[in-house]
Amino acid sequence: MATELKMPQMGYDMEEGTVIRWLKEEGSSVSRNEAVAEIETDKAVVEFESEVEGILLSIVATEGSIVPVGETIAVVGAEGEEIVFDSPSPVSESDPQPIQNAEPISVQGSDSETPEIVTSAVSAADRILATPVARRIADEIGLDLLAVSGSGPGGRITKKDVENFDPDQVRGQSIPNDESVVDSLTEPEIEVPAPVESLAPAPVSEVPTSFLPKTDKKEPLTRMRQQIARVTVKSKTEKPHFYVSAEIDMTRAMSLRRQVNEQLSEEGLRITVNDLVVKACVASLKKYPKFNAYYEDDGIQYNDIINIAVAIAEQEGLIVPAIIDCGDKSLRQLSQMIKDLAERSASGTLSPQEYTGGTFAISNLGMFDVTSFVAIIHPPQSAVLAVGTVSEKPVARDGEVSIAQIMTATLSADHRIVDGAEGAQFLIEVKRLLENPMGLVL
């Protein structure tokens, strides 16, 4: 039976993707987990792999097509097999006449070669031709799509149309001459006092901005920057963040790290401070699994594996790919996996699961000599640990002052899942492990 390959969701709030290039031609054989196309998301171009083995019977989405998540982009099956689509074809940039008012489902009958078209009733809002991203942005800002002119194929409203919409375009339009409206306004007569202009707030759009030191330079937002804006606003809006900080004495950890690196130098391996932090977090998540869970309306959903996401700064912005299933890895294995993740992130060869599968995150700005900071939780995760640089500081021990290597760590957590005391317990466990690091290498 033929299998439809659908646009995957390679990001928490990804709603559509663009087919950049097909790596296979129609009629060619395809192996399971073999890359068949390159898909552009808001953050990167990733390879799309076939989930089944067979013949690429049909390429539904042409190169350059913008396809909503979950819609068919290709079909794989046995050679000569007849194709039956379960979902509508995507709207491509070159499609001059997209379907607007129906959701077709073709059913191949045994006595007829003509598929039956089943049309479902849709509301007026659904009949507006718009991309999913455009609909979501319009809903967030309270914009009626009926007022927006679409520049896409067949008048389709795109994200750019919504973002560039000028409210002045619809101001001053006359009220429709509807007798029912006139009657409702003329009977009964009501005296309305004149507004007091001095008390009326000025519309935001009319506030003078001439005093701002603006220049003629405006840098357009990249797709990655727009994605970061959406995710961070969504996280801070929906997740009630709370923060817990602690100073961690890294003196023993730094000494142990030097000894380990001397042993591994001949093999070309090098343990970093971040590797130690990741290992400590993995052990702490096993003890406090709530921080490896996520919130749902009907309960707290626990993850059965630990995927540590590591924040990586790129030229256009920040990505947070994950080390998949690292719960039972040794410090040496974790170090190799983190290095490999960073290299493949730079080359753009991360898998969709690595982009979206993180269950807990670590953000380290120590290399920038940052002492401490707080991080925003990356949905749908419930916590992120922010760590700063390791620096020498005077500390008091047994009534005497000595110099220690101190690192500040701050946990951001979702208050819907955990409370402050639980956050403190988790962070202190990370602190205990790093201050007694021998357990991390055994």
C-alpha cells in the first residue's frame, strides 16, 4: 500500500515548510530513512527522510512549494501501484488556481476511474485563502483577514501581507447602507454627551515619534529571527517562569578536568566545562524527573528518555538542538556527542528529531565571560539551566579566606509543573555533583 510522505513538524510552532530541492526523482527507488528532499524551516535547511522503502511514485510538492505541516509532499509505494490521496495537495508558489472553498478527498472506486470528490462545509473565515502562519499572526494581533489583500497565488494571504498590512488602507470607508443598521441607530433616540478630549487617550499610532533618534537603516527580520521572536514570546506568555540561582565551587571539577584531558590528549579528546554540566544535569534529571517533563492541560507528561538540548549561537541567531537519548552515556561519550552536534549544526546536517526533541536545555555563556544570566524556557520543555563563566573569587572557609573557582548557575522553570522548593532541590543536586565531580567520570 502506498504511503504519503507528509511535511514534518521540525519545530515547536512550525506550521509550514518550503521544499527547497528534491534529492530523488519520480520512479527512483527509496530506502527507509534515506534522504529524499531538502526542507527549509524557520531556522535551517534540513534533509527530509523517507519513512518507508519503495518507489517514489509521485512528487506532489514541487521545488519552491510552501506546504503546511501534515500535508502530503510525495508518495512512496510499490512499482505500478495506483495512488490514492488522503489529504489535499499543497499550494505551491506557481499554482495559479488553488482550491478555496472545499477540502477534497479522492476515493478510488473499484468500478470507476474517476475519483469521487467529497466537499465539506466551511465557515466564512475558513474560506479566506491564507497560509497557516498568516492566520496565526492575524489572530495574535486581532486583525480581520477580510481587510487584507493577498499577494500570493490566487490571492492567498501570506505572512508578509499580514506583517505589512496598513490600517490606514481601510480607514474612512463608509458604513454599508443597511436599513436594519439605520433603524437600530435611530430608535430609540439617546442623547450621548460630547467626549472630553482632554481625557481621551491618543491612539498609539498617532503618538509622535519625531523625537526618536531614528536612521534610514532598517534591517529586515530573517526567518530565524522571526521564529525566535514567536517562540520566546509564546514561552514568556504561556509559561510562568521562576528562577533559582546558586554559586557552584568548580575548583575540584576544574582540577579533575585537567587530569582527564591530560589522559585523553593522545586521543585528541578534550573535556569541557559544558560537558561536566551536561553530565551533572543528566544525573539530576534522573533523580528529579519532573524537570524532564512537559505541561499538558490534563496533566504532567513525563518523557521516557533524556534529550539534553544545548544552545548554539549561529550567525543569524540561536538554535537549541538536542543530544538524543543521553541518559546512560559516559562523560567521554557525552563530550563526543556534543562536539558532533556542534559540527553538524554548523554544516546544517542535523536531523529533525535533534531540532525538536529536547526535553531539558542548557545555555552556557561562560565563553563570553558572562558571570550570570537567566534563560527563557524553550517550549515545550519545562526548564533550562543558564551557566556563566568560571572565575576565581575569594571565599570564606572555616573562618579563613581562600581563592576558589566559582560558577553561577540559574535555573528557569515552569511553575505549572514544579515549585520553588523543587527547583532548589534540583539545582543543589547539580551543585553537589559538580563540587564532588569524581562521580561524573566513574
